[in-house]
Amino acid sequence: MPRPGLVLDVDRSTPPMLFHHGESFRLEKLPAGRSRVVYPAEPLDALDDVDGAIADALDHPLDSDPLSARLFAGMRLVIAFDDVSLPLPKMRRPDIRQRVIEAVLDRAAAAGVDDVRLIAALALHRRMTTDELRHAVGDRVYDAFAPDGRIYNHDAEDPDGLAFLGTTPQGEEVEINKAAAESDLLVYVNINLVSMDGGHKSTATGLASYRSIRHHHNPATMEQSRSFMDRHSSELHHSNWRMGKVIRDAGVNVFQIETTLNNDTFGEKGPLSVLQKREWEWSARDRMAFLGMQAGLKRMGPNTRRRAFQSWEAPYGVTSVTAGAVDPVHERTLDHCFAQHLVAVEGQTDVLTMGLPYICPYNVDSIMNPILVMCLGLGYFFNMYRGRPLVREGGVLIMSHPTPWDFHPVHHPSYIDFFEEVLADTTDPKLIAERYETRYAEDEWYRHLYRTSNAYHGVHPFYMWYWGAHALAHLGSVIIVGGDVKAVRRLGFRPASTLQDALEMATDTVGPQPTVTHLHNPPIVMAEVT
Amino acid sequence: MSRALVLSRKPAKLAAAAVAGRLAPGRGATVGPLSLRDVDPPEPPTPEWVRLRPRLAGICGSDLATVDGRASRYFEPITSFPFTLGHEVVGDLDDGDRAVLVPVLHCAVRGIDPPCPSCAAGRTHHCERIAFGHLDPALQSGFCRQTGGGWSLEMVAHPDQLVPVPDEVTDEAAVLVEPTACAVHAARAVRSSAAGSEGTVALIGAGTLGLTTLAALRHLDGDTDREVLVTAKHPEQRRLAAALGATRTVTPSELARAVRATTASLVVASDETTASAAGGQLTGGVATVVDCVGSEASLAQALRVVAPGGDVLVVGMPGTTTLDLTPLWHRETSLRGCYAYTRDDFTTAFEVVIAADLARLLSATYPLSRHREAITHAAEAGARGAVKIAFDLRGEKHR
């Protein structure tokens, strides 16, 4: 029986806590008597028979006829699937998308469907490479569909490949992938690593254009998404749900398949298993493994270290597969996500600490640049709550990450300009949107790189910044431990050499002897704050 | 007797200065042929010449190149050794008035009549007789054996070379007038270039020349919304550039990306990584680039970011340079020098210095006796948070 997550009160006997720190780690002592640690739950039990669960979901969907009954010869079938941003780290083969897609294709073949397209629903993310597509859908599917171009990346800037479906009552324009819009059935295959994923957001964002996405990826929406891990309190999701209705009313038939994974991120055995254990339970062998890993990482050059981390494939277990109509499917999926991630936490804290790992959704096989550091910390980790933020309004967020002034030139070209130009002017999300967004979004060079290379869309760094809008408005200050000083200052944050320095600096904002809460993430943990 | 910093023609010392200057800018002053000497005051070449006792005399980039043995051999026939350096000068006249020196040694100063076509047209900086007449060869005072220079207690000047300094103008402001006149001249060239009176301009370099050119351009432009991108290596330069009206200041490595983004240009390069980082040739660019550095790197950068059919104005003094001119040919870019000023530029320079408070660019002054420190400071000005360094002759004892 896996143990649930817990909140540990720190006393003098509590060992130093593990902080992820990019492509390394730190062990930090938290102040006794006023600190607590929010630990994730142990991995939930995985399904014994994943293929059986997939078949059951497809054959007994929620509020829908069985998939086989919706397939017929001569139809146009589009299978869309989540892109390289999920899951993190990537999943050991076979990826759950592959298993689901194979099952869908088996049923399509049995029904005589031969017009099938597979589309990576990447929205404004970078195009997936051949290897990444192979990893997601498997070699068999890729080799069957790639030669005649029937597996491809969604292109949010293809004027001939988009269909305008209408507007929501709030005036939000809905424009999605034309092949998906004109299909007889759109099967969407999700990986719901966190509760933010899935639902109507899959199609309304994953297959949409900038014209459409801009209506919910903006500072006003993001600031009113509290949090975007809690879809019922998230303006981001409300907007996507409104768009989902427009999509449905336009006659697009969506068969939603959502899957959830457990917290087995680093493995219960193996070189990284210590990262999944609670510090006071570390054995002598664990300590040796950790010290050895640290020593090895120190000897590596930065590129080798990055390759070593990025090559890690998580042994996740699949905990659920649900199919059918979008709304009931997603509600059940949320139950599975929350069962794995939610930990009850009483009261807010003055200072929230977190160690940021080497990866976020937008630097797979890439560099975690400073903008992504901001997004991971103030966007994703800060929003890992339901109810109230873990840290009180006006509180301090302390993040640990090297925050290098370094960018992947192919993946993140507009990020470089955003960092050099926009953040040098202002860090205010609203001003940034007013002054700069349109120019970046419509820049022909960024558009060219997005469509033909492996670059994120020109507007993407803006979205990363907006992702942190709620936290920026909520927090009194942000401190980054161990980061590049110039890069941290460009972000508008305060640099600190050590956690102890950072805690001392935090007293400027929240006063002496503040309460401290450490979010021990990853594996993923989400606080239910009362 | 007077005292002066004199540069002699000593090939061995000049070679040593060139080596030392390459190792550390400004070190040519230590090992080279520059020396502080007691000298006889220069004699007026004709009775109409007058004595000028420098109060402040600036150290210019061309002075540093000369001291460090980096100056082009082009100058050999248009300088006359030994000479006292210093052409950015505000000084006292015998009648007690102050004057700023206009150092160009053109036809009227040389006693040549009728003047050459350029001087006749008012373009005295284009004088076609700078090695002729009753003066030794020299393009300016400060490079002429007979006139002396500003890095001394006494020099001589032709009345045509003197502009009175109004009482309300401080010495610190007046010493910036000569470099600002260069800047006004450059700014006028910008306004008559492809960028015209409103087009986007990239200005490379934020030393004295870059900052004064920016100030002059803003002064001449009035209230236009012209975008001016300025490259500045150092924080103080960035601060001053912003204060003087730069739309955006960037480091040199950021310029290509900034121009690309501003002009919505595409990029061509032989590999994806270089292209994505805007490391290749921009397909578009800004109409006019003003190079206030004049180095091989800055010129190459200028050619990368200037638009097809655009203009690169070379304001900073270049030297012998290796440059791939293929893009210049292919994109029909013009590369145009921008040297010195007209008398009208000088008049406007006074206005710019006052309006933009350019006296703030004078960062430090030194007595002649500390000339090595002064020259080193000037050579490292940007990195040390400084802009213009000058000699202060006001406390020197005349003997």
C-alpha cells in the first residue's frame, strides 16, 4: 500500500532536505521549529493490465458509444496526441500514447477506416523531431504513417491548415487544425501528468492557432487562474471550456482518451531512486549513492551533465485510462490526478522554498533558460495548490536553480530577444503584453523558424512570463539561490548564494522568524491548502 | 620655456609602443616616443597667429592610436614630427578671452590663396592642401610641428581656428565642443543618408563619439520618433546612452538580434544554429548604421545589420582592416567616411553641448605630469565607467 503524502514539521533532528538544483542537487537545513516539508505521495499502484484497461476504456466509454461503433469505412479519422512536453521526464517505452494509439488503430483497421492522420498537438511549442515522434507513438505506427506524411506536427501558422469555427459569447475566437475540424472523428490521446492537462484544453489549445490561444494565454486570464491546477477555479480553463463548446457546436466530434501516471519518476531502484525517498529514511547505501552521484556530476562538463539528465526515462506506472465524452472523462481523470498528488496542508506560510529540477515542459533535450526557470517556479510549482496558495500574499518564494544566462539557439530564438529586449525594459506582464506581444507574435522570422525548424513560436516566451503572472502579483519578493547573478536580476528577482542568505534576505519582506514551507517536488506534489 | 607632451619620430620606440599598446591599451605612453619636456613655445608662423594657453585638452581616440603606435601609415605624409598632441582644446587668449580650437589646418590657415575648391565651398575639413603652404604637413593642430598642441602650456593658432567661448559655458563643457562638432557632422550625415530624418539608425559604440553623435542626432531631429539602437559595452555607457535618447541600448553581441527584431528581418546563414540566433546575415536591416568605433569587428557588424541599399557611416577612426565586402557589393550598401566638421557644425556643437549637458561626459582630468595615468585611463575609459578624459592645464605653472 503506497503511503500518502505528508507534511513534516522540521525539528533539530530533521536531516538536511534535498533541493533539486537544475542538473545537480543541494542538501539544505531548514530552520527548526518553524519549518515544514510537504512530501509527495509514494507512487500509486499501477494498473496490472494496461492494454486491458485501454480496451475497456475504448469499448466502454463515458457518455459515448464504444469507439468501434463510431468508426466506419470511408470516414476521416484524426488521432491527435500530446506533444513532447508530456510527460516529464519522458516515459520508458512503450509510451502510453503508443499503446493507446495502437489500440485505436486496431479498431480503425477492423472497421475499414483507411483515411487516418496522426497529429502532434503541439500548439505553439516546437515541432517534435523524428526520434521524439517515434518515442511517442512507437516505431510500428511511425513507420506505417510517416512515409506518406500521415503523421505530422500541428502547424498553428499554416494559413491553409486552420479552420475558424466561431467565437464564444465572450468574443474568443476559436480556430483549430483544419484536418481535425473537418474529420468525422477526432480522437485525442492525452497524458494527464498533472491536473492542468486534458479536458477541453486538449483540443482548444493543443490544436489551436495563435489567434485563438491568445484569448486565454494572457496576463489577465493567468492572474485569475487560481490555480490553473484546479480547473474549476481557473480562468484559463473556463476559457478553454467555452471554446470546447464552440468546437462541439461546430460539429467536431471528439472522442477523448485521458491517461494518468503515478509518481514513479525516478524509480524505486536504480541510480536516481534516492530522489524519491524521504531523507530520514535514506539508508547508508542511499547516502553513498547520492554522494557518488554528486561527485560524478561535478566532474562532468555542462553538456555531458545535461545529456545525462535528459536521457533519463521514467518508469511511470499507468494508473488510469478513461475514454468518451470530454467532460465526464476529464472529471474522472482529475480524481486520479488528485489521488496521486494532493496533500492536505493547514495554513499558508511566510516563505515557500523549492528546488527546481533540470526539466520543465519546454526544455526537453534543451536548456532550462532563465525565462523557463521563472515559468517553472512561479508558473508551475507555485500553482501546485488547490484552495489557497501555499505562501501567503506578500510572502517570499525562494527557488534553487543555477539559472544560467544560456539559451538553446534553435529551440528558443525569440526567448533570447525577449530576455535581452523585453525584460530589460519591464517585468510587468501587462506592460509586456501591451508593448511587445504583437510584434513578437507576428514576426516573420520567428514564424519561419516555428514552421520549418524546431523553434518555439515567437510569442512563447511571453506566455512563459504570463504563466507566472498570478505569482508575481501575489508574492512580496522572489529569491533565487545559486543562480547567475545577472540573469536573476534581469528576471527582476534577488540572487542569493546560499539558502541561509536567502532566508535572511526574506526577513526584509516578511519580518523576523518567518514560517517556512518546503515543497518537496518532484515527484509531483500538490497542496490542498485550508 | 613651456612644457609639452611631445611625440618624436623614433621608429624603435614607436614599435615598442605598438607592442605595448596591443598588450594593454594606453601602455604606449610608457614605452613609446611620447615624452613630457620643457620646450620653447612655438613661434607664430605669421604675425596674424595668436597664442593660446590651453585650459583643458581632451584625449581623443586618434590620440590614443597615435600614442599606441596603431595609427595608419596613411597619416605619415600629413603629420610633421616632432609634434605636441592635443586637438580638443579650450584655452586662454592673450586678451583674456577664452576660445575653443578648430584644429583643421586648411587653406586659409596655411596662407593659401586662392583656396582649394573644397575650402572655397566651405568644406575646410576636405582641404586639398593640408601638406602645403607655409605650414608643415599636418591635417590638424596637435599633429603639426609648428603649431604645438593642446597637451602643453602654450600653442599657437590662426584666428580662423578660434571660436569664442561664452561666459556661461564652463571649460568642462567647452572641451567637449570639438568632439561634439564631429558628432554634429555625423548626425547631419545620418539625416542626409538612407535613414533620412526619421528612419531607424543603429549606432555602434557608446564612447565619446557615440554618445555625442546620439546627442547631436536627437538635437537635430527635434521631436521625431526615430528609433536609435545603440551598442554599449559597459553599464555607465548604457546609462548615458539611455539618458541621451537611445531607444534601446544593447551589448555588441545583441545588436544583430535587436536589429533583426526591430526591422522584422529574416536571417541567412549556412547552419540552423547560427541562423536561429541571428548570427548570420540579416536579409533586411536598418537604413543607416553609424560606426563610432571603426574596428574590423564593428565594420563587419555594420555590414551585417545595414539594410540593402543602406548606408554605413564610419565615424570612428579605422585603420588597416580586413573586411569581406561581398555583402556591400551584393546589397548595394554604401560605406562612407565621416571626418571632422564644418564651421557651421562647430556652431551647432555649442548648442548641443549646452542643451544635452555634455559636460557630464568629462569624467576625469589629470595634470601633464600624470600623463601616463591619464592616457591609460582614457584607453580604459569605458571599462572604468568613464567617457572623456582630459588634461587640466589650469593649475600648471608657466615659466
